[in-house]
Amino acid sequence: MTAEAESWSGVFLRRPAGEPRGVPGDAERNVKASLDRLLDTGAPAFGPVTVEDLMWWTGWTLTDTRTTLAATGARAVELDEGTGPHTKALFDRNGNIGPTIWWNGRVIGTWAQHADGHINHHLLTDPGSQARPAVETEIHRTLAFLDGTRVTPCHRTPSERSLAT
């Protein structure tokens, strides 16, 4: 996706047709169920997510966000764990992390798609004998999924720029 192809649409939350209104406890159950779904589906696809991200997405206060997260059993991860001197290269100027390779809850590398479509990657550390073939498998799976489509992040990181050339 290029910046020219980027589009945004609003998200509207609605009560399903026929769902009763004003039943005590519904709001709390719906919030819990919605957050569970967000953490189960959204965070793996777009995460990790920060407390600040969740506050921005939901409009909650810091206290409400922390209380709700504690109730779900979500656990914190350190984004810079294992990245050491590479941290600045992995984030764009707005603080968004770029394409990264994760293994057992840690960032172990970065990747980018080259102009000809292939994927370059760079491991920041030796992740071990199980991770290396898993990374290669995921690269091949991603290439098959893209099926020739070229993807360029709108907000590029120094590492992504370097690997894409």
C-alpha cells in the first residue's frame, strides 16, 4: 500500500438489533467482551499495543484503562527488550514501530519488502536454532500471501528504508 492508496473509515459501535437496553451489568460485560476481543484479535494483528494506544482507541481514562487491562490478564512486554542500540532504527519519527520479527515475546529482527517484491530481513540477535527456520517459513508464507503485491509503509523507519533498497 502506498500513501496514495491509503484510506480511512470511521468506526461506529452499535448495539445489535434486538439486544435489550439498560439491563444492569450489560455495559460492564460488553466492555469486557469487547476488550477481550480487541486483545485477542487486534493486538496480535496490529500489536503490541501500549496503554496509551488503548486509551486513544477507547477514549478511556488512564485509571479505567489500567483497571480494565488488569481484569483481562493482559501482560506487559518491553518493546526495546533485545533491540538495544537498534531501537531508534526500528521506530519512525512519530514513535510507531516498523516491520519487526518477534520470537517468544521479543523483537529479534526487522524486515522490509524490496522494490522487486522479495523480502529482506535482518536479525538483531541470534534467536536460536528453532527461530531461524521459523523466520524463513514466515517470510515464504508472507510472500505467498502478498502474491506479488508490493507494500510500502506510509511512515517508514530507518531500518525498513535500509532493507528495502
